[in-house]
Amino acid sequence: MATHKQVNYQDLEPVSGAMRMLSDSLDSRQVGVSVVRCDPGWRNKPHGHAENGHEEIYLLLEGQATVVIDDEHVEMESGDAVWIPPSSTRQIRNSDMESAFVLVSAPASRCVAATCEGEEDFWSTEGFVG
């Protein structure tokens, strides 16, 4: 039995003209991962994840874009990341240049790092540095 799965995001059909969702192809059960290559001027529909309790992190790898979180316009440039809680609406509004995002989504935990060590849903980032 295989211990891992591998996929190239470029082999996946884009959704909404820009988003390639890797999670289904990788059989991920808890983490959603998408690569979004945005043409100039591209934007997705405002949406939220309150119904499924998913928080998201948007990491802008290339270009410039605005992420609208609720009514706040967050200007992003290459290397910026933003965390978005499940209850907030969000929308990517690309600039006049191509950009590339990695979007990560997962059920929100009430425990992070060492704040709730020993709790049932404790999740530690220790040990990730190689």
C-alpha cells in the first residue's frame, strides 16, 4: 500500500478559471490546499466558511493582489500571508499583473502552538523545522 500520494497541480482542471484544488486528488481528509494562478484583473466571488468551520491562510507567492476580508481591503505582495477566520467573508481581487497564491484550509482548532498543550485538539508546530 502506498504511503503517500503525489499530484502536479498543473495537471488538474481549473475551477473558476484560476483555482486548482489539490485535496481531492491527494485524498486529504482534513486539509484543503489550492493553487490559484490569477490572470490580471481576476477575482473570485465573495464567500465564507462559517458553515464548515474552516479557517484559511492565503500565501501570495508571486505578484500583487488585494484580499477583501469582510469589508477590509488587505493589500498583498509576494511573500505575504494572511489568516482568515471561518466567520469572515473573503474575496481575491487580482491586480493588473498575474499572481499566484497557495490557499490552505482546515477545520479551525481552538488550540495552537503551546497555548493548550495536553488538550484534546492540541496542535503543535514544533518539530517542523528540518
